Amino acid sequence: MDAYPRPPLAGLKRQLQASRKRSDAARDAFLRETYTLPREAARVKAREWFELYPKAAYWTSVESWRVLPGDEVEFTMRRLPSAD
């Protein structure tokens, strides 16, 4: 039996998320946008990004993704702000 109750983690989670957002922005120049869409709409949106911002010029990529309940996909697209 634990002698001490577990501390609430909601505040800590918020602080970590805020810290990660600040460090990501300071770490690189990439622009990111996160979407939550049904699977087919997610594919269309990702293709749209690759057509608008070609990978060779903007280093466009799907940075992360996960499948959610209800066959929805949450994903983050990443690209450089301009092509050189």
C-alpha cells in the first residue's frame, strides 16, 4: 500500500506540452499542421500537401500519425516555409 497518494498529472502534462511546443519552434524552421480526419479524407489532405509543397523543394513529410477510434487518423504534416 502506498503511503502517499499519487499527484494529479494534468498540470504536468500541460507544462510538458507547452515546453515541447516552444522547443520545437526554437529547434527548427519547419511549419507544422495537425489534422484529425476520416481515413480517406486524411489521404486526400496528405496528397494535397505533397502537391502544393513538393517534397524535393519543401522537405514535406508526414511527421507523425495515429489511428483513432472510428477509423479517424490524426496526423501532423511538416514542411519548410519556402522553397529555395
